[in-house]
Amino acid sequence: MQIDHVTLRTLRIPLVTPFTTSFSTQTARTVLTVEVSARVAGREVTGWGECGALAEPVYSDEYAAGAADVIERFLLPRLAAASADTVLTAETVGELLEPVVGHRMAKAALEAAILDAQLKAAGTSFATYLGVTRDRVPSGVSVGIQDSIRALLDAVAGYLDEGYQRIKLKIQPGWDVEPVRAVREAHPDVALQVDANAAYTLVDAAHLRRLDEFDLLLIEQPLAEDDLRQHAELARAMATPMCLDESVVSAASAADAIQLGAAAVINIKPSRVGGYLEARRIHDVARASGIAVWCGGMLETGLARGANAALAGLPGFTLPGDISASSRFYARDLTTPYVIENGSIAVPTFPGLCEQPEADALAEFSTEVREVSPA
Ligand code: SMG
Ligand code: MG
């Protein structure tokens, strides 16, 4: 593949309702998109990728403007040099970008755009590329921290009415045992899990153990990103299965977490781990180790939501993902909106990772458009 040019866009898309976690309240999603115009076997083709980084480095150390900068200065020049020698394929991106330390969300966005272009040129869907045969995947929803238990119960009831198969509650100190108890009492049989986004320390172990009585599927990332050993210690102290999100950034860190007993379950987010290909490797490592995985979310637009659904069709994804309908976050998506039917999302069959985004949606939400020449 030869890269002709790349357009980096920053979009700001309003959310239908504010999304509060232990680290921030989002009212709009700032999204960096990567549009790669390339030639594959003489054919002109365009590929799209979306960056998982938020506007601020509060979920992880990456942020959207920083990702745009590192793509322009350091990542794209490496791919462009390789593309002149025609060694560039989606499968070589990871190795070509390895000399740049970290910046996995930036790398993931670029790899997704290249993979999208490559699959579109070949007329192959992402599911076919992965060898996925499932045509639908179960849909879960992540429910932010609310102002009151009443508001939480209303929100959960609304999502259950829409058919979501699993509820995830965001928790933080001061918003944990009581809200979880209220939801469990209202819905004794619902598949329920919690996510703390690293809001606790090991000193809170006795308090967190109080969550054990609610029959949760898992507790996600209670401790800090680099606290693998402490997660292992907490896992031994709790009956609720330990799930890691932020801590798992690669297949290597997944292997470490599994070996240490820090993760009984892994949330795989393609953006967090440097792309869909590393995400599949984590799936493979976890599956071989008897560890369940599920697909996490970063409030993806239609540029990545369907690709996440395809990934979640792999056999090791045995728990419902944070792959909700587009309408969970957006009144208007960039592509045909994803919908849930009978609690599940269809695995896309079109070529590539995503549909071409709608030009008027891009125009409506773009706050910055930067043309980057690859050379
Ligand atoms: O995309 O459905 C989604 C959001 C799922 O809760 C979600 N993501 O830590 O798992 C997580 C959070 C990270 C994003 S919070 C702005
Ligand atoms: Mg999480």
C-alpha cells in the first residue's frame, strides 16, 4: 500500500446525556479521526480510523490533540517511508511503529485506517478477516454515576427496557455499595458488574469486599493502572471476579496479569492496546489461559463501533461487551447508526471496518481539519 495523504479531523459530538465516571463528566465526545487516502495494487482507496483518546489525559496518559501530534510528527513518517518500499500492510504497522514508545491509542487509530483501506480494497469484511462466524453479539451498557439513586434506577430501567443484556455501573468512593444494592434489589436476576476506573486503593479492600454480596459478574479496575500486584492481592481478598481494563495495554501485560492472578477477566479495548491486531493477540493469550474477555468501549462513533462488534464475535469473548446502540451516546452518529435488536448488535458484513462517514455529519462536528502530507 502507498499512502497518498492523510486528513486528521478533530470532532466534538454532543452526548445525549452527560456521562460521569470517577475521573470526569463528559457532555460531548472529542474524537480524533484519521482518513488515509492510499493506493492498493493500483486502486485508490480511503480508510478511516478513530482514536480512543479523550480530550484530556484522565482515563489514560493519551489525549486527542497529543495523538494528532504524535501521528503527524512520528508515526505517519515511519509508515510513509515503509509505504515507499511497498512493505506497508496493516499487519506490518505494529512492528513499524514499535520504535515509538507508548502512544497506543494514536497507533491504533492509524492501524485501523490502514486496515480499513486494505480490507475495502480487497472487498473483505472485518469479521471475515478475523474468521468470525457469529452474526450478532450481546450488547451491554455502561451507566455513569448519577445524582441520586432514584435517577440511577430510572436510567437502569430505561436501558433494560431497550433490551440491554448486561448493566455496568460506574462506581467511586461514596457511590458504590448503596447504588449497587439498590439496582440489585430492583433487578435480582440482571447481569450486573461495576467499574471503578482506578478510584480505590488497597486500603479500601474491606469496603470493596462488601460488594461480594451482590452477585456481580466482575469488578473492573478498582486500583491504579500500574498496581498489578495490588490487584492480585485484592483479587484474593474478594469473591467477585477481578477484571482489568486500564492495566492491560498489550498481550505481554495481559500475560503478566494472568500469571500474577491479577485478572480473572479482561476488558479488551482495541484502542487502549494499540489496535485490533494486538486486541486479537490478547484474546488468544486469555483464551489459552482460560480467562474470559469482553469488548470494552470508549464511546466509539460508527467508525469503530461495528469493528468492535466484529472483534467481539471471536470465541473467547464470552461476556457481553460495552457495545451499545449509537443512540446510547449520540443523537446523530457519523455513519448509519448501530441499533440493538433483542439485546444484540449485528456484526457488520460490509467491506472494511466501517462505512464511509456522512459528509454533513463530519462538517457539523469538525472543530479542526488538518491535512498531513506523509513525506
Ligand atoms: O463506549 O460504552 C462505552 C463506554 C464504556 O464505560 C465505558 N468506558 O473505563 O470502561 C471504561 C470507560 C472508559 C470511558 S469513560 C469516558
Ligand atoms: Mg473501564
